[in-house]
Amino acid sequence: MTQKIVEIRNVTFGYNKHPVLENINLDIFERDYILIMGPNGGGKSTLLKLIMGIIQPWKGSITFGKGIGDRLGYVPQFSEFNRNFPISVLEMVLSGRIHSGNFLKRRTKSDLERAQDILEKLDLADERDANINNLSGGQIQRLLIARALVADPAVLFLDEPTTSIDLSSQSGLLDLLKELNRTTAIIVVTHDPTPFAQAYNHVACINRNLHYHERGELNAGHLESIYGCPVQLLGHGIPHTFLNQH
């Protein structure tokens, strides 16, 4: 039986006194695979920031299983990443080992070994000394994931990971997430759920409130209530069973 590792209860948060999320309840379990969907401004990215502790809820609670709160990995949106920052691939990955307890300490042999291991697993070892602005879009996406993985997260949060990368890179990313999901809970914020249709376990639809669905429960009516308009999902050649009726 899988263990609950994150518990969100009655969380409310907003900006400038205007609520963005209201009374949010969500459980995350070991090796879970959750898609977080909803319209722009619905609160998807805000929920990730709340779980990560970047912002604090107005009310409600977010609690973690033993040792989980220090093992959260985060992959930001590709479009928000500054590719011109003068840093090498290895240095970028090693930055994921920095935390409040070692901020002013020198990197250790263990840090270097872990970073090298992650680079090899993500097929980036040959680029370890390259400047990040020489990488392709797909390589940058894998680099962002490598930086998150180097700290051995129990939960990996990804914000729109398939945007701004080509189909070949998307395919490689999906295979990687499937492999990681054997040991790590995967939480994906996405506007386009169809690439993940073969892998997800649950869907959290967010538009101020949260509606939680098991695999196969979601239908067009649910999506229309969240987005406020008719919704049509296109597979783009990828076999999918996202809706229980078409």
C-alpha cells in the first residue's frame, strides 16, 4: 500500500485580497502521477508555489510525511528560464545540491559524483563542461530536470514541461518521466494533457476550486465546467484514453 506523502487541507490563497485558490484539498501519494489542469489564472502554478513553500497560504495547511518536506524537486517553465546565464551544465546541476545548510560550503566529492551520475542518466555527460546557451531545447529541459533530481526528490513538480520543445524532445521527456515515476511522485502542470494520457494516475482540475478525478473519470462536461467553454482534446497521433467518452 502506498503512503501519503503530502496532505493539503482547506488551503486558500490570493493576491491583493482577491482569492485565487479557495478551500483546496489534495493528497499526494508515493509514486503518484498527477496532472494539474485548468485555465490561465486558475491557480495551477500558485498551488505549486504553495506546496514548495515559496508562498504561504492565507488559511489551511500543507503537511508532509517524515523527511518529505526537504525532498521536493521543481522544474520551472522552459520559457521562464534564462538561457544566457553564463554557467556550465555541471555547475547548473550542482546548484540543485545547494540548500540552507550548505549555502557557504564547498561542493563535496559526493555532490560531484551525484551530479555526474544524473548527467549520465539524462544523456548529458558529454555536455558537462559546455555553456548552457549552447544546448538545444530538449537538452535544456533535461538539464532543468537534472538540477531537480540531483537532490533526490520524493516529489518532482514540473510546470508546463512540454511547451517550447519539439515532438522528439517531448517523447524523450515522457519516457524519462515514466522511468522516474518508479521511485518518484510526478506532479505536472499542463494545458495539454494528451501527451501524458498513457501515464497519469489522477487529474486535479483547478479554477479557483479543485476537482479531483481518478484515471478514466474525466469527461468533456468536467472540462467545460473548469475552462468555462467547450473543450475538445486532440491526440495528435498519440494513442490516448484521457476521456471516458468522446
